[in-house]
Amino acid sequence: MTATEITQIGKNAIDDENILVLFGQTIAPDLLDVSIVQKTLNDELIALKEGGQLIFGDQAYQVHGVGPLANQNLNEIGHATVFFQEEVGEIPNAIYVTPKKLPKLEVGMKILFR
């Protein structure tokens, strides 16, 4: 299990589209407003797969699909786009989870990848 911590929440990162954009500490400045910035807390590689869990604080989400580039990008630059929906699309860097409700986020919150 890999853990990260939210260090910044962009002013436009949470809206009514049921999508969150995660980025690591090396995020480009022009993406800060629309992203959740996270830092890794341990050295374990992220290896999400269908049937796994993505946990924001104490709010658990079931993983229904993981794009072919999502784990690699999470491990290299902390980046993935999380879709809170039942349908699994074909976006290479996506993680598809349910329930379809966005988590309540705050700076300092842990994110667990199981």
C-alpha cells in the first residue's frame, strides 16, 4: 500500500464534474488551479488494479478500471485523473472509481492506494 499526503488543493480542482486531477510536487505552475497536489510518504510503488481501493482520509472508493499509464505516471510524477463513475473509459492515465461522489478533501489528508 502506498500513501501520499495532500499538500495543496487548487481553487478550481473540485467542481461538479466528478473528476479529480492528482499531481506530484513537480507540477507545472499553470496546472495548480485545477489539481490536487500530493507528496509521497513511503517508497512503495503504486500498483492500482481493478478491485483495488483508493482511500481519501476515511473515504474509501472501489477501483473499477486503471488506464495503462496511470500507475507509471503516479509513480514518476504523481499524476493521474480520477473519475468517480461506474463506466470505465479508455483514457490512458485514468483511474475509475465508485461511489460517484467526490470525497471531502483537505490539505494534510492522506491518500492510500491499495
